[in-house]
Amino acid sequence: MSFINKTNILIKKNNNDLYYFDLDKDIVFTKISNKTNTLISKKLFDGDYSFVDIWLDTNEKDNIYGVINDKKGKILNLTLEKDNVDTHTIIKYDYKNFIIKFPYTKHIENIKHTIYCSINKSIPLLANLIHIYEDDNIFIKNTIDFIDFNILSNFVVAYSNNKPIIFYFKLVDNFEELFVSIFDLNSYSWSNPIQITKSNKNKIYLSVLQDENNNYHIAFSENHDNKYYCKYINISLENNVLKINQESIISKDVMCLFPSIIKKNSTLYIQWVEYFDLFICQSDDFGMNWSKPIIDKNISNKPFIRYQYISDNITSIFAPIKHLS
């Protein structure tokens, strides 16, 4: 059996009900009841979508909300209550001349943060990383950074005292390097980007997890002589000052796909795909040392895919395409 290169979305609510969003021909959600194990399916949107077009999360009332690019000139806020979807337009764009990728949103009390990449079709290797701040009285749209790229990868947003912190790749001397920028809630502006890596090697597939000590555990794929190694970095940010605590190469095999960091109690795990198998390694000292990678045979023996899974301790997971419950 093997990995199927597809990413869906999985949300677990407080009552342990699972909401599974299949992104393919249309967006279809399936609710798996924790009490009865019954399945309820419903189509939300028509058309071809992938994980670069939609983002979902849950609010303090445990309702599902998110943002979607309809690919027809609108970025929409969406809410899912009692299994019904409601949408309204955040912003309109010229879809004949621009492409939108990786829409993201986070609602904290009465504040909404929306971030996305906007690409002018006439300059296809340059993205404008845009942030929209909304509260009851303010709507501010600004540019975090201009990102030139070889391959556009995802960005990751973390929060410190409700302040968004964004991690992303951009080219330096024609190589993707990792950057971070921090939002100021008083001035409604972003800091000058801070460069984290200076390896002169291309990078892709970013995963970031923040721990209780405000350290950031980062994993990505890095090109070494046309082999994509699994790379790990542990950093801290204090008063916008970067400190690199640890930097390790986890795996040196040919291709590391979709590395993902998971935290359980005081143990860190990194999962990734190589040769269509799922590999995993762990650290019991907050990323200072890592075990030898092994194949997760429980998953690799079945057809499996990647799921975006939003929580404080997980960025994404891999699971069998069937028997999800």
C-alpha cells in the first residue's frame, strides 16, 4: 500500500465528533458522531478545490469557521453551524489577472486576522503576502512582505499573547530561506522580516509548532544535492530578537514530503513521507536530540493521505483514507 498525494481537512470538536472535509471534485463534509458512530455527509461547495484554497478552524463556541477562495473573484468568510454553511465576502479581487493561494483566518474574540498570497499572473513567481485586520471598528489591509519563489510553499501563523507571528519562505540569492514577521497590535503593522536560515539551499513544506515555553519547533524539506532532507530547527523569539537553540538534519534519504511536527505531553514527533511510506522519529528533550527514523507500519500498510488537523499540539496528520473514525 502507499501514500496518496492528497490533503483533506479534519476537525475534532469538543464533544469528540469528527468533521471530515473532502477536497476534490466539490467540497463535501462528513460528520462522524462520537456517540452513535453514524455518518452524515453534505456538499458545501461545487468545483475543484484543494488545501491551497480553504482554511478551517473552530471558535470559542466550538463552531467551525474559515475562509475560502471561490476562484471567481471573492475571498469568503464561512461559518458552519448546525451543519449548515453561511458565507459572506471579505474582499473581491480581479480573478482574470490575479491568483489567490493559501487563504487563512483566525478569530480571537472580536478580532479577525485574514492572510493570503496574491499573485499577479503577469509576474507568476512573485507573491504579495497580504494581511487583513478586522475588529468592530477597524478594517486594515496591508502587505506583510513580497515573496519571490521557485515553488510557492505554505506559510504558518502562530500566536503569542493574541499577537500573530508568521513564518514563510522567500528567495535570497535564488534559494528559499525561512523568515518570520511579528504583528504589532498597537500600530496594526508588521515587523521587518527576520531571516532565520542562511543555508543557500531550497526549501519546501513548512511545519511550525509552538510550545508552552514560547519556543518554536520548525520542520521543512531542504534540498541537498537534489535530495530533500528533513530539517528541524528550534528557535525562540523575545522582543523580536531571534535565537536559534538547535538545528538538526533528521533524515538524509531522497525525498521528504510534508514533514509535520506533533507534540504529546513532553515528547515531540516528526512525521513525513518517503517512498510512499510514512516515517516517524521522536525527541524526549524538546528537540535537542532525535531518534532514528522508523516506518510507521500501522499507517504505511494501508492507503493513506494527509489531513490538516488544527490544534495546539498538531499541525497535520497522516491517516488511512478509509476507516477514519
